[in-house]
Amino acid sequence: MGFGQVIGELLPSAIGAALSPIPIIAVVLMLMSPAASRTTPGLALGWIVGLAAATTVVVLVADPAGAGHEGAQPVVGWIKAALGVLFLMMAAGQWRKRPVPGQAPELPGWMAAIDRLSSGTAFGLGVLLSAANPKNLTLAVAAALAIGRSGLGGGATAGAIAVFVALGSVTVAGPALAYLALRDKVQARLLSAKDWLVHENATVMFVVLLVLGVVLIGKGIAIVTG
């Protein structure tokens, strides 16, 4: 499998990682606080480091385990299908979490103190939101399996991981860069996006997880029967 094919395999997982409403809301709340220049870079850097670390660890485990060997392909296919089923179960959980009409969406309690975080704490929060998030961990496993079974060399493998992390970080690091560069022009749009994400968080996650689940199950079946 060539580098371009691997990137194509990684795209659904990278987009799934990027479409994470809670981290995006956290970034916008930080950008609206007086300490934006201190906390937001820490959160964005923590997200990038956490996602890169999780993916790299799984790639290092998958390579010695022989994920790229022909005989291991059915196993990889079954793992992908199992990950797809896990995403469908997560999607069902998100559907049940949708607020009823008139009910205010429930957000994590730590968001109330987000404007009082230090840069180090913001960095740690970014790592937790990316590397300790069950959805992102599952996506990192799916991405790492695609990289591991490709048989790419060391440099190309590092490049594939970098592309996955860059795409998966666009919605977290992107708003921070846009705000710092064009503060007056993007502030109203960020606030509008935050309000929408707060209200539609569960629905967005349901759709993302449903699509990822179907895609991974399809890829797994194709590998097993191919």
C-alpha cells in the first residue's frame, strides 16, 4: 500500500478526531477569557501531543505484531469491524444523551473554571481530551492499523502519523490560530459556533460515530473477504 493510499485510509479517522465538539467548545471558551494567550496554546499543544503519542504507541505495537503481514490481514479486518461495532454502540449512547426539547444541554463541570487554568493545566487538559478520550483512542487504533498494515518505511510512517495528527487537530488548533491572528473578525463567529455546538453536541457526536462505525465495519469486511 502506497503513501497516498494510506492517507486515504486515514481520512475518516482524522476527520472523526477533528469533529469533537467538547474540545472545540473548550477552545472557544478559552479564547473568550482574559487568559486566552496563556491557556489556548497550551490546550492546542496538549491535544496535538496526546493524539500523536496515542497513534505512535499503537503503530509501534502493531508493527512488531505483524499487522502488515499477509497472514495478519484477516485479523486486522476483524479488529476494524469490531471497532466499527464499538462506534455504533457509542453512537447509540450519544443518541440517548440528547437533551429533550426545552432542556439545557449538560456540559462537563470543569468548563466553568476554564478561564482560571494555568498554561500547564491547559496542556494537560489537551492531552486528556485527545489521548484519554475513548473515541479518539479508538480512532488512533484504526489509524495505526491502517499505517501498520501498509508496510511503509520509517520516514513514510512518521509522515502518515503527522498527516493524521495535523488533520485531527485542525478544529482545535485552527480556531486558536485564527483568533490570535484575526481576533476582531472571528470572535462573533466563534461564539456562534460555540452556542450551536453546546446545543447540538450529542447529535453531532451521534452522526460522527454512526458514520465512522459504518465505514470501519465496511473496511473490515472488505479486508476479511478480500
